[in-house]
Amino acid sequence: MVEMAGTKAFVKSLELEGVKYVFGLPGGVVIPLCDEILNGDFRFILARHEQGAAHMADGYARATGGVGVCLATSGPGATNVVTGIATAHSDSSAVVAFTGQVTRATIGTDAFQEVDIIGCSASVTKYNMQVRKASEIPKAVKTAFQIASTGRRGAVLVDLPKDVTTDVEDVSFPETVKLRGYHPNYQPDPREVEWAANLLAKAQRPVVVAGGGIINSGASRELVALCEYLMAPTATTLMGKGAFPADHPLSLGLCGMHGTQAANNLVPEADVLLIAGARLSDRTTGSVKSFAPNAKVIHLDIDRSEIDKNVETVTRVVGDASLGLRGLLYNVSKLRASGDAGSQWSKRVSEFRLQMNGTGNGHKEGYLRAPDVVKTLRNALPREAIVTTEVGQCQMWAALHYDAYDPRTFFTSGGLGTMGWGFPAAIGVKAARPDVPVVDIAGDGSFGMTENSMATSIEEDLPVVVVVLNNHMLGMVAQWQRLFFDHRYSAVKLKGNPDMVKLAEAYGAEGVRVDTLEGFQAAVRRAIKSDVSTVIDVPIDPEENVYPIVPPGAGLKDALLEA
Amino acid sequence: MSEMHVVAFLVENRPGVLFNISNMFRRKNFNIHSITAGTVLDDDTVRITIVVQADARGVNQVVEQLDKMVDVIEVKRLDPLRAVNRELALVKLTTTDPMAREEALKLVNDYHGLILNIEPDNLIAEVTGESADIDAFLAAVTPIGVEEVSRTGVTAIEKGRLKLEK
């Protein structure tokens, strides 16, 4: 026991967790905390909006596989964080958010900048808590990190009333905390593994769908080994991009609403479908009825509640993906030799792999095609570069046409689909990985939402590249209006958007507009060597659609391929 | 097919836990029919019994979603054949008419109830039983005149050696 103020206990607790960066923005009730942070053994990155701070922490968490930390003041600071933690939580990213709160005595009096953030954040966090005593701060921090970073990862919020941080009390720092109701289940049940392996060994048309759980578990190598042994073609969900190398001969690419023809045709044809570390949202399955009509579905996930939630399974393996896949391979190898189950299936797989990425998309002359821009970006970047995306058309072009070869090289707001995520997240990624180029594939609509993060990037020396696929439109909504609302545009034209080049320059960043692929490639190569962030403005056709698209409610095989 | 299921669970006795649980039910579109809660042998643990209307897959999801919550220590769907369910109702009956009072006392007696309070114009009866018994009692006393009803919702416990804690 040592006597110290809550602020000191807080900073020491973060140090003990190995925190290197805290992303945040101060305000009235966290001034004491910010004062003590000056003595902390970590960097405080000043955001310009709390949502941006949370996205930075999220990007940092995804890039490191560790925990990202953000800090905000009470009231509006705290509510601004909510979108950020909801985004992180939805994508199983370990973010711990600390919010200031009014003093204990004033809670409930509707005091200045008081908001019930525990109530507000309950639905979008794995756990949340309000600390009631200074001496409880170390335990609260330890609990938050433990819950956020174990089992299925997620966001945790810790609310700190101001007087709790300023009180001086006897404090001790626990090494672990025991939680009676929290037992993450890593080790799969051997009987479940055996049963699933029996099904896989007998499969004639096996297919694997890999999700973000593979990346969180670090199970890519195990995944590739099992798929190669079974010769099973493998699709990924949006969150699973990078879990299976895009240049692998068994890779089918993205499955779902904007999936490749290969994935969307072969997944429904499977006789045994292994879902590994994916939660099968509507965007991945299309109509559930026609998702895997003839398949025995095996679901491997660390979160038991995901099994049978959206798609009914024949058997489950509950546990860590890497342990589960290793167990499956071991058991399958006892039951059958490696290689093809049926030569017709491999023939069909290679047929479809030829037409992976869809075809025409009816863009106007004089504009660059967005898919070509994305492919050129891939060629201009080193293999280990990291890409984040915004949300909408730019995100789907990136998902379809940007080949990710390794886990943790492609990050996107998949679950919540938060516009404005990619840019601040890229800054968080850069903090974690200063050694590699970090590029945000953006649209002008999304970029506008968190563009003020540029100030943080400049002053904190965290240079990233933003490629703005600029159609002066809320492009995905416009695409739906063209396809499903009789071409009636409503509230999608962004005529008043700023000049992206001048905008970048106003921040002291570099801005460049390109209208040829050669120019674009050169701009990317320059930008990744620059000491400051660069915005590359790429005008594209406002009428260009993302294809393929599975219309809402339709089955994966019923994708529209072109206009 | 959608039917009533009894789910019993133990939670940490911590501020906000009940809110988190009811919030999860709302978020997941589960339909709570009744909920009862109280501390058990120690003050750190609260036992909650929820009656939920769902099909088989739905009730499985209820159990899994509860199990996933950090503050939920144990959770189980109780097998109706291997558990005892009880509910308590307080019923205020109009008894201005002496014949009605006579009839009310007889019915309370038939249902093994107690009379807790008697006023010139009304009385308060306490009846305990399975939900269906309470429904039947209420149906029987309705012609006499029911002024007010307060029901606790179901609480339940398993038979024999079965119990919630491992």
C-alpha cells in the first residue's frame, strides 16, 4: 500500500499495462488527470475530436494486436467517444476508453457537462464501470485491460469522477483480477474438434469462410495449412481480409454483398462449409436461406453466442481459432490423405478464380476507374504496407481490388461501417507501425467527417497517405438510389466540398491532384517517402458503381454484375 | 414454437447489473415476461429468475448472451420437469357485500392463501403458486370484484441435487 492521488494511481496503472500512447482530448473534469499525464511514461496524442481519438486508439489496437487507449472529458467528450468505441467493439478491437465524470456528490444533479455515459455506452461495450474510490483505480484499469484484450476482444469504458481522481488514498496495484463470471474459453473441446474433422474429411466440395477472428487469434498459418491439406477454396469476410493471402491459389477473395464472383458462387455450392472466426452478418451471408443451402456448416468461434445466431450449424468448435484449426488439421490428417477430394470441384474452383473481380462498371470517359486506382495503389506500395479504409464505395473498391497478403495489413470499419474511421485509424496505425507506409483509401464524404485529424498527424509527426476517390457524392447511397430508387438522387451531392489539395496545404500537409494512373503511381511513391501526410485527390466518375453487388435480401448467387 | 421458458442465473451484486441485463434483453429483442431478483446467501451475489417467451433457438440465444456477460456468474435454463416454480400475488378484493366477503374468504382458503388485511370495504389476499394457479385464482375472484393486483413474477429452484452453482 502506498498513499497517492487517484491521478498518480491512474498513470502508474497505465504504465504497468505497458501503454505507449494515449489518444485524447482534455476538458474540465480531466484537467487533474492531464496534469499527471505529463509525468507519465507514454505519449499523449492530442486529437481534435474525441471520435477521432477513439478511432486512433482503435487503429493502434488493430495494428499491434494489443490494447488502444483513449481519454475524453465528461459530457460531450464522453458522448463523442461513443461512436468510436461502438466501432471498435463491433469489430472486436480491444479499446479501453477513459471518460471523466463530474464529482460523486454532483452525479445525478444534471451538473454542467454531466452525462450518464455508463448508460449511454452499455450497449456498445464489452464491459463498463464507474470507479467510486481512488484506491479502486488500479483494479479498475487492470480489469478493463484484461476484459478488453482476452477472449473475444472488445471495447471497455471506465468512467472516472473528478474527485475520485483527486482523492489521496492508500493504493495497491494488483497483478491480476479474478472475475467470477468471466472465463474466456480458448481450448476447444476435443470431441467437437473430432466431430468437425470427420465432416471435413468426408467433404467433396469443402469451402472455408475466414473472418476477423483468424487475425485476432494469429491463426493465418494454421488456416492456410488446413485449407491446403483439404484443397479447400477459401473466402474471407470483410473483417477477414488479410487472414488468407490474396495471391494464394485457393483464395476466393471477399464473400458477401460486394463479394467476388468466385466466392459468392462457390460458398453456396459447398457440401461442407467451415466458418472460422466470423460472425456471419447479413452483409456476408446475403439471404440466409440461400447462403449454404446444401452444406453441413461447421462454425469455429471463440464466442459461443455467435454459433447458431444467424446461420444454423451442424457442429461447432468453440475456442481460439488457432488452436481449433490446429486440432482440425491434426484430426483430418488421421482420417484422409492430403489433396483433392474430387477433381470436378477443383476444376470448378479454378474456373471461377479466373473471373474474380467482376467486370465493367460503365464509367464515363475522362475519369480514372476506381478499381484501376486501387490496383495501381497496390502495385505502388510495398507488400508490408498497411491500408485502412473509409466507408462506402471506396471501402468496397478497396475490399474487392486491393490484395492483402498478410494479417494486420488491411483495416476497415466492417461491423458498424463508420464513415470517417479510416483517417484517424490510419494515424493510430502509424503510431504503432512507424516503419511501414500507412494509406487510407477514402471517399470525399467520409474524409470530410474526420478530416480535422490532419492537425494531429502534422503536429505529432505521424504521416499517412489519404487517397481520396473523389466523386463529390455520398457514393454508396447514390449507387443505391441509381439501382434501387429509380435514379432519384436525394441528399447525396456534395457540391460544397472543399478543394482537397488546398485543404491539405492549409494544414501544412501535402496535396496533389492526379488524373492519370502513371501520375497516381508517382504521387503514391512520393507520398510514402514524405515526412508529412499527403492527400492524393483522384477525381472519379460520380456515376461509377461498385460491382458485383448482391441486392439487399437476395442470395449471394444473384449478384448484379454490371449496369 | 414460441413458449415460456424459465432462465435462472447468478450475478455480481454491483450497481447497474440489472440495467445491463434488461438492456441486453431489449437490445436483442428478447421478450421478458417476468423478472425477479434478490440476494442469496452472501451479499455479493444476486439470483435472478427470468421468464422469457421464445422458441428453442431463441432461448438458447438468451442463455448464451447472458453467459457472455461479465457480471453473470452462472446461467441455466431450468427444465420445467425438474424445477419448482412459484409466484406470489397480492390481491385486493371488494367486499362491501357480506356475501362477497364470505365467497372471497372461501376462495382464498381453497387456494391455500392468506388474508393479510381486512377493511370495512375490502381485504387483501396473498396467494402463492405456479403462475397458472394464480391465473385461476384471479379468474375465480374476478366476479367478486378485484380492485388491485400485484404479482412478483416467477422464482424457481431445481429439484434434487441439481443446482445453479457448479
